[in-house]
Amino acid sequence: MIDQIITGIATTIAGLYPDCTVYTEPVEQGLVEPAFYIHCINVDQSDLIAGRFRQSMPFEVVYFPLNGLADIYTTIQTLTPALRLLTLPDGTKIRGIEINGKPIDGEGHIFVTYDATLYIQGPSVAKMQTIEITERIK
């Protein structure tokens, strides 16, 4: 699921900024600006009933600008609404919540959380095929 969300975010960014490089793995050297880096911060999981559970996955999109703060503010203003509704590679749509962005140390940081309710398929249980009810009135 995390890989699908990262791909969805990267696709959205590439559509808005075709001239920028989008990294999904850390880059030690050779980063070409302007560029984006996407990563999942952590995964929180809470159990629900009937074999379901909810995963909350906060992501960070880091923007490495070419032209300083004005470029960062413009990018944050463009990306925050674009990350609100994300289309995954399989066509599923997922809504981003708690979206915010700010400049930190000369880079733009955009934070967005995606929640997903998942289901673990258990073993199949034999189910009743048919039932016959006979009534008699006295």
C-alpha cells in the first residue's frame, strides 16, 4: 500500500512539474535541483471489528528549490490541493488529510496523511446452503 501511495504522489508531482526529478529513495550525492523527495514517515495501525484494521500513513514530500523562498511558497500552494485526492496505480482514489507545508532550512516540506481501512481475509467458513421450514396450523 505504501508503494502504491508513493507512486500516486510521484505521478501527481510529475504531472504538475514535468521538468523536476522525483526521488523515492534517499540520494547521497548528485541531487539535481529542482527536485522532490517522497517518503513515508511511519505507519500507525489500529484494530477494528470483523478482521478489519485501519492504517494511518503520514508522508513527507520535500521540495529542493532552484529559486529560494518564493519558489517554495508557490510549490506548497500548488501541491497541497493536488495531494488532497490521490489516484493510485490501480485506479483507487484515496483522500489525504492533515495537509500542511512550510519552508525548513531552505527546502519546502509538505506533510500529508493517508488513511486506509484494510481487511484480512480469514479462512472460509462453511455456510448453510438451504433451510426448510414446515409449519402446521391446528
